[in-house]
Amino acid sequence: MKVLVFGSINIDMIFEVNHIVREGETIAGAGLRRSAGGKGANQAAALAKAGMETWMAGKIGADGAFLRELLESYRVNTAYIRNYEGATGQAIVQLDSKGQNAIVLYAGGNGAINAGEVESTLDAFGAGDIVVLQNEIPVTGLIMEKAYERGIIIALNPSPFDERAKALPLNRAGMLFVNEIEGAALAAAAPDIPYPVLLDMLVRLFPRSEIILTAGKEGAYYGFEGAREKGEIVKVPVADTTGAGDTFLGYFVAARARGFAPAAALAAACKASSIAVSRPGAMEAIPLAAEVF
């Protein structure tokens, strides 16, 4: 089984701040660092670190060469990362003193992926393989349709969640990963709805998908048909929450691909994301398989 992550590759500019800037406010940053990011690249790194044979597909400019090298250092196959003459995608991250973040994205190469590149990439994968997708590139819906036609299992994280995410063929997803805000929006539910109730609503809405509902400090929930499972986080000092959800997804998909039952996959993913938030950074903070399994 091969795993293809088709999605965003970003350069993260991380500003350390006392608090997330408010409207009309100017504040001084305590620190600045450049880091590798993008939900797609983070998820590819997590899958590879979890021991999966992983390919990354996306598009970068010349300024993103170090991102390709970093992914390769984690044993991600980068044959389907294409180069173009524009800028690599960028993310401006505010990281506050409590480890919480706010992010502004610029698409760059992520917005320049075209239909022909989708077809030629998916031709290298087939039934039983997995494609991992997010909502940071404009061709996610096309990838889902083409992957579904080929019998490729779709693991979808429709983030950032917006009107474009609602238009995706969500019923094609074999695994659907949402947080409580995204899940409530999909289910047209109140934002303070209890997690188990929200999970039941999502299972009814998407009966062909395994639903994975992440709940921050409350852990994560799994639902499919009549099955319900709950995963607990490992309590750690929080250094940086950037990439925690991507780490969770990568380890959950890897665990399920290895044949783990949903409860065991939840436990592994919660452990991995807990380790990640205890360390600064995104991709570099993702633990290795030996730390989790």
C-alpha cells in the first residue's frame, strides 16, 4: 500500500507574540523563525515518520528548494513535487505565549496546480492505495473524483473550512477528519453541541465515511456505522500547537493502514499529536514511529 499526499507546501514565517494581534492593533514580536509547513507537507512528514511509504505531490518555487530536501530527509518521495517560476506558498503564523496560533495563508505554488498534473500523478497509484487531501489547493475536488474512479482510498481533512470545502464531494471520502468547528459547520449544528451528539450527526450525514472528530484537549472521537470510540490526549506542557492536527491525521492513517483497530489508531494519533505540541515547530516537532507505537 502506498500513500500519496496531494496538497499544500508552505514556507512558514513564525512570529512569537505575547498575544494574537487584534483588529487595528500593532504589536512587537519577541522572535521570528522560518520553518517548513503547509498542511500537505506536514501530513506527508507525519506519515513518513510513522513508517509509511509516502509520496508528496504539490508545487513549489525556487525559494522552496529547502522544503523538498527536508521532506526527503524524512524519506518522503518527492518525485511529484513540481517546480514553477513563482513563489512557494507562504504562511504567516502568530504564536502566542500559551502556544496558540493564528495563521494567514498565501497560496503561491499551491494555487498553480492544474488538472493535467492531477491525472499524471494519480496514474502512478491504484486501487487500495491512499490519497490524503486538504483544502489548501484549488483542485481537491477533482483529485477526489479521479481518485474515487481509480479505487484509491480518500482521507480528507477539509481545512481551512470555507464555502469551497462545502462544495467538495465529501461523500467520496473513506476517512473524513474534522475538528469541532468544522464538524458543526458541516452538520449545521450549534457550535457548543456535545461531541458525541455531533459525531452521531456526522455519521448519519456521511454513512460511507469513517468520521474522525478531533476535540483538542478533549481528545478525539471515531464513528462509523454502529462503532463509536474515544481517544484521550497525553497531558504535556504545550510549546506549540502548529501542526498538531496534521500529526494526528498522519499517525491515524498510518495506524489504520497497518491494520490497527479504530480505538488503537486513535490512541496512537492522540499520543503522537501530544508529543508534537510539547515541542516547538511544526514538521520538525512530529515524533518518530518508535516514540509512538
